Amino acid sequence: RGIQLILREIQSESLIVALKGASPELREKIFKNMSQRAAEMMREDLDAKGPVRVSDVEAEQKEIIKTIRRMADEGQIALGGKGDDAFV
């Protein structure tokens, strides 16, 4: 699965900071792609992290997006597009 491959490429500290600004739905999607133990540890680390600057969260999220795009460009993952719809 793509998310599992992405998680292997991202440092856990970066993921923790990025998830501080993520929706509960996105967090759960990430946790469901980890082992139960890893998800439990990540939840504990998120709770223990305390407040994080929004600029730090955004910076980590941008780095993760760069990693995802690189992996897609290299053919390691496929980004979910919805067909050949054109935008104008």
C-alpha cells in the first residue's frame, strides 16, 4: 500500500510534527496503516509533544509532500487521480 511505503520514507519526528496540524480523519488513516504498536507509540508521542508552531507544522507537511511527489515520480507509488478530467 502506498501509505505504508510513504511512512517508511518519513522520519517519525517529522511525521509527529506534521500530524499536529492534521485532521483527526487524516491521523486515523495514517494510524490504520501502521502496526497497532507503532500507532499506539505515535499517539503517545503526539500527546507528549505539546504545542508546535504552525510554521513548523507547515514546513514538515511540505517536506512530506515533496517526498510523496518524488516517490510518485519514481513510480514507487501512484497518486489517486479521478480519471482524465480536465480543469479549465
